[in-house]
Amino acid sequence: MAREVLALESRRLEMFEVRIHGRGGQGVVTAAEMLSVAAFLQGRYSQAFPTFGSERMGAPVTAFCRISDKPIRSREPVAEPSALIIQDSTLLHHVPVFAGLPAHGYVLINTAKSLSELGLEDLLTKVPPERCRTVPATQLALERVGRPLPNAALLGAFAAITREVAIEFVDRAIKERFPGRTGESNAAAALAAYEILLQKESTHAQAS
Amino acid sequence: MPAQFVKFYQTGTFTAGNRLLTIEDRSVQSNPTRSNALTSGHRACRGCGEALGARYALDAAMKAAGGKLIVSNATGCLEVFSTPFPETSWRIAWMHSLFGNSAAIATGIAAAYKAKGRPDIRVVAQGGDGGTTDIGLGCLSGMFERNDDVLYICYDNEAYMNTGVQRSSATPPAARTATTPAIGEHPGHEFGHGKSVPLIAMAHRIPYVATASVAELRDLEFKVEKAIAIHGARYIHIHVPCPLGWGSEPADTIRVARLAVETGLFPLFEAEFGTVTERMRIRRATPVAEYLKLQRRFAHLFAANADPGSIAAIQKIADRNIQDFGLSA
Amino acid sequence: MLKQVETSRAVAETVALCRPEVVCAYPITPQTHIVEGLAEIVKAGKLKNCEFINVESEFAALSVAVGASAAGARAYTATASQGLLFMAEVVYNASGLGLPIVMTIGNRAIGAPINIWNDHSDSMSMRDSGWIQLHAETAQEAADLHILAFRIAEQTSSPVMVCVDGFVLTHSYEPVDIPTQTDVDAFLPPFEPQQMLDPSEPITIGAMVGPEAFMEVRYLQHDKLIRALEVIADLSGSFEEQFGRECGSLVRQYHASGAETVIVTLGSVSGTVKDVIDELRDKGASIGLLNICCYRPFPFSAVQRVLSSARRVLVLEKSLAPAIGGPVSSDVRLALAGARTPISTVVAGLGGRPITKASLRDLLAREEVEELTFLDLDRQAIEAHLKRQNHRPCTSFVSAAVREEMNPCPHSL
């Protein structure tokens, strides 16, 4: 029941805006681009763009993706994200990643820790707990891809909690971007994350 | 040298083709049907070494290319005296763009004809020493490095003559120019400045590098024809006296150029893929003073109060060239 | 084919469809992805009869294009910012020689202080170079304009710059419909140069012209560019017939007719502006947009027509002429000479400062906008700096000192 309500709510947003935080080398920009491709494959309009720093490994990087059923014209950076994806939890206390997060925004953090272990209990006072999720994306990537690149897994998790894109299109977008084995293994990581969050979601739904 | 030297007995020089020879052995310039690439009526000064060098070089190039030649020209004397609108002295496909980009223009022309499947069209880029050794060196090095199918010819008259004789990186030490006046404790240009673009060209390991002089016009023609027959980046550096800038008699252009060779100050050599393969040997090196004293740009070296060390230092440069390039006969 | 693609990639694929014969490139952010794409297309053998030349500087890049174009080849290059300045001498040379080169500008600020982000200072610095300058509004147009640009260039014997907002457009992933080779071939016939370097018909190109004829040569260039306006408008129409979508044209308007306030823009910012216009019009505001695609030659009559009924005009400028204001506003003022419409220069988005809907809403809510204003300027930082300067003479690097004072804007960088 709760899931349907959430899905309805997000569909009511004319424009779904995603902001992805991570570090140079983690595929932050690629994640935004793949997400936009997934939405495109699903027949929706989308636009992805990075915040364009100089190319340095490890430096904080932000990328954006807008998804809509109408053509997208605006090109301002996403200031009030409908969803936040945090690829690297070490950024949490260095970069104001939660800036502009509205009350019904989604938060997806790549971590094997709990929110309280990350010192983020306060966050739950701002957004509903079912929208504030963690997923061990790096771990899933290491298991399936063999490299600590969490972006694909996070897109799977994103599909599970927001329903803005279907997992099959995430799967296709990943495989289009990385043909062959790399695409297969990344898509597997995405699917694993998707299933983990879907399970958790049904637990939430049962609890409520 | 592989070119056959033909003494022109009437004048005692090697400059003109001997009409007693078979047609193949005659110089390009002696052929009345030559392309006449740079025709008469241009506005070069009397005794201009550059006009002479360019005419010989491009006629030889036209012959070697079977007439299928395009030339890119840097800004400078050669460009200005040959093309005052609406006149032109060029009887070949010729283009001037800017001062520093002659090599890159030629790269573009060569690329265009390569894309059109016309490798038979040959391309020459040319410029003076300013457009080559200074402002155009970047484009020149890029052309060498990519081994573009271009022959670059530098006409070296050792200063910015077109703008009124200012110093370039090819200006020899002690020479008086408008920006290195013959005043003060060390009159004229500094010692220890300058660069050898032929050696820089060789460092790119390009297929062919040569130096030439208007004193040895058969040799110049030979080198240009040889260069045109090779594909890839090629470079010929030609020493061309400038009576105006050097303060030499217009009638002495060939004599001055020959002395530069015979003193060892301007060594003539060929190099393939970075290695010197041929050099013009000097039987008895002439003392540099013989060369210097014909030119008013060096007059201060012969003044009563002159530092005798200066001529000695220039002699050392000549001696070192003779040693480095193995010029002793 | 419609696909979700990075604009730079779409530009590269579209340029390849135009069958350039010589492409030369020197990398500079944010132009790099375009030339990387072309390098790959050429190297993979997908573009036949094309030479891709990696040069050692922008000066050489455009010089190679000039040589190639003079030899009758369709030539293309791309640059941005410092790169455009570094090739400035060749920019004027190409237009003076009337060579139909097409060059993409990934619009970027120029330094010092060094800045890799978007504004229009670079192409503005070359606005009087005699090139045609077209500004892309969308990703689709960034790609399409190149087809149109080659056609315009070759028909008018003028080089064309296609200005694409750096990062904002070049690095944006969006749906772009890449046309078919058949459609492009139908619209863009092979290049037939009016004169070229050909040994079988030798000509001299680039002669020295003295005082007796130089004025006339320049006048003819002026005349040619004025006449290009009609060609650009006509060919934009032909483009629409061929491809079934709009591209180019001199100016575009959005609810401008009869609007009290008209905002004038160049390039991609008009998307954000249109969103704000829709919002405000829903609330009853009378606001419209004039987007100038063809900045050079400047379409004075078209601009005048659109703006003639406006009660006020706000020119959103992504470049600053220090101590003057903005170059676009100067041209707009000239277009409206004689009318008493108040025209404001709104300098915005310099060095990649985001132009947000919130700031635009604030701007449009103002009853009066000064003749020259700066959107989102941190006045506190400026005042603090100026105050400090009064106390002791400034020896520090001004811009660095200003930056120290700025409140870091969390997600702008």
C-alpha cells in the first residue's frame, strides 16, 4: 500500500530531479548519464549533466539527471533534488550533500553501515524513513564486477525505491554503455541492489 | 656532394648551366622552358639573395613535381615584394596567410589533396628566418613531428629585413641590426644566442634535411629536386645574403654567400632521418675576417678601437662547424 | 535516429555526416569530447576521405583548416576560450580570405583568472572578425546547426562559428535526433570552391593590399555579411523543409509578441528562461523571450521587429565589456535607436555561475531594473573588498581576494 502511495506521489512530480554526489573516478557522471539513458529507453524525457570540475581522481564530483514526461528545457543545476544518490559516504561530512533536500525527497547512500553509524539519525526527522535508504553498492560491485565502482548498483537501488525508471531499462542502459562482460557484471550488481531494496521495501510496507 | 659541379668558365662560377652539357645535366635554370615560378618585375632590392634562392628553389621544385606544386608563403620580404595587389610575380599556385603559420597552411593543403586522393600534388612551405626560426617554429615543429608531406624551405638572411633589419634568432653574433646596434661595450648582437633550425629539424628524425646557399645554385637545385622526390616532412635551409640588411654590395651577394660557406660559418650538408649523410668539404678554410669585412653590419669589428676578441670568437664558431660537420677536405 | 547522447558526441556525429575532408584539432576544455568523437569516427574508418590532424596549438589548428579550405577541402575545427584567443590572428585571416571553414566554439570564459566554465566572452572577443556566429539553443540545435553552417559558409564564402555553451550544452546528455546521411547529403552538396589552390590553374591567394584598395576590400566583406542575413534566413527555412524541424534562423521568439517585458538571450539559457516565463505568464505576467541565434551578422531588423512593442527589454548577457556593460545590449540598443524603450543589461552566468530560475524570478519581479545590473553578484564580498582597498592600496590579486570573501555556493561547483 505504502509503495503505491509513494509511486503516485513521485509521479505527480512533473520533473523528477536527481543529484548524485561522489568522487572523481567513481563513475558519478556516468551514473547520471546511464540513468538518463534508462529513462530515455523507457520513453521518457531526460537530461543528465555534470558539475564540471577539472578532471581529478578523488575530488568531490556532482552530477544531475532530470526525468520528465515532457521535454526538458531548464539547464540550472538541481538545487532541490527529488532524489539524492550519495556514492561515497566519506563526503557526508565534507560536502553539504543534503542541501535543498525537500521533505519528500529520496536519499540513497552507498554504505554497509546504518544511518546511525553514519551519524545521520537527524536526517530521518527531515525525510520519511522509507525514502531514506542505504545500500552496500561498493560491496555488491566488488562481488560482481570485481572493482569498487558503485554506480550501477546504485541505479538499481534507485529504480527500486523511486520507480522513476524500470529496472529493465536500467539494465539495458548499463549494457549499452558497457558492452560485453563489464556491462553484464554491472547489470548484475544493479539487479542485486534492486532486489535487496525491493525486499526491504516490502518489509516496510508490511510494517506500516 | 652528389651534384655534378659545372664550372661556368666565362665567369668562373658554378652558377649557370653549361650549355655544352646534355639537357639532363644542365641546371633547371638554364632551361628556357622552366616554370619561371617567380617571374621578373617583382620589387626585391638589387642583389637580393632571397629572390634568387626562391626562384632557383621553386623552379627546381616545379620541375621535380612535374608542375603539380602548391606553395605556402610566410609573411616577409619574399611575400611583400612578390605580391603587391593587384600584381603577382608568382606563376604557380601560391598562398600567403600569416607570418607564423606557413608550415601549418602547407599541412592543410597537403591534407586536403591527400583526402582528395591526389598524392601527386606536392606542397612547399617557405618563409624567411623570422617566420621559420622564431614565430613559425611551433607550426614547423608540429609539421615535422607529424611527418606531414611538406617540404619547408627557409630563406635565411639572418634578420627581420622586411620590418627594417631587426635581430632574429638567426642573427649571427656581433652583427649590427636595428635592435642590436653597434654601440656600447659589446657592439652588435650578443654572443651565445641563436639556434640551428637544421639541427632542430634533424632532431625530429624527418626523412630529409639539407642546407644550401645561393653561392652553390646547382647544389641548391639538386637538393630541392631530391627533397621533392621524398614523401614526408623535409627541410631545406638556404643562406641568402641581404645587401640592405648586411650592408654588402648588391654585386657581392654570391661572393658573400660563398665566403660564408668557405669560412665554415654556413656549413652545407644533407641529413637523412637525423644523421648527416653528405657535406660539402672545404679544401682551405678562408679566415672569417674575409667574410665579415665585406659587410657593414660587422664594420665595428674592424674599427680602430674594436675588441680583437670578437673576430676570434667568430673564427671559433667557424672552426667548430668545420670540426662538427667534418668539413675538412 | 533519436538517441540519448552527449551533445558533444551528437555534434561529432553530425559533423561527420557533413563529410569534412580535413578536421584539425587541439584539445581544450570543454571542446574535447567533440574532437575526440571525430578522431574516433575517422580512425574507425566510418568517415571516408577525411584527414584528422592532431596539431600543436589552436593557432596551427585553424591555420591547417585555412590551408585545407584554400585547397578546396571542406574543413572543420573546434575550440574554446583561450584557444580562440590563441588563434585570433588566423580567425581574421580566414574571414578576410573568405574561406568557408566551420568551427565549433564550446563557449567558455577567458582568463585571468583561469576558469573553464561557460560564458560567452570567448566568441564575443571575435564578434567583429567577419565570421558568421550562430548560437545553439538546444542540444538538437547544437548538432543541426553544423549542417546548416557548412551550407551557409559555402554559399556565402564566409567562415561560420557554431557557438555551443560549454559544459551546459557540450556535456549534457539529452535526446538528439541524428539525421540520416541521405538527408544531410540532400541538403549539403559537395563543396565547390569559388577559387582554390590548384596547380593546373595557378592563382595567388593572400596578396598584400595597400591603402588604394583596402577600404574597398573591407567594404565588400561588410556587404557580404549583410547579405548573408537573407541567406541564413532562407537556408534555415530549407533546413526545416529537409529535416522537419526548426534550426537556425536569425532570431526566435517565445511569447514575445505583445509582451510588456521581453528578455533577450543568446544560447542555451533560454530553456531556463522559458520555464520561468511559463510560470509567470500563468500568474498573469506579460513576459516573452527573444533568442538571438545569428549574433553575427547582427539581425537588426528582426530584433527591432520583435522588440518594437515591448515596454521594457532585459538583455541577459553572458559576457562583460568592462566599464561598458555588455556587447549584446549595445547591439540591441542600436537596433532600438530612436525608440524610448528602457533597455537593461543584465550580466549573468559569468565563468559558469548558474543562472537559476529563482534568480530570474527575482529579477523579473523587480519593478525597475537598472541600466546595468549583475545577476547574483555577491555584493557583500565586493563591498568588503572595496572597503579594504580604500584602507590600503591593493597589492593582491583582485579576483582571488574577492573569491575569498564569497560564501561558497554549495552545489554550484
